[in-house]
Amino acid sequence: MKSTVRVPRHGYAFVTITARDANGFVHHFDEIETPLASLREAVAVMQLQSTATEAAHDAARGA
């Protein structure tokens, strides 16, 4: 029996997000098909807003 593999459209990606909040709860978001540019932008925003990223920058600056 052949299995069917879904492939996103050209320039798009399938994305599934799982996140853990400060209380330890895990949140799963359904798979979506999104443009690669939107995916890159969303990840960039999350990285810029990440407290871990801020802490790493502070440590690198010697704060």
C-alpha cells in the first residue's frame, strides 16, 4: 500500500508549533501552510522578543 505524502506549494512550508508556557502547560497549534517569508519573519520576531536572547546579549556585553 502506498502512503501519500503531502507537499506544500512552492514557496510555502507546513508548520506545526508546540509551545510551553511559564506554568509548564504545553500548547499545540494545528499544522498550517504558510509562506516561507512569513515563517522567517515570525521566527525573527520571536527571536528578537525572546528573554533568552536578551539574556545572552546581556551576558555577551558583560552586563
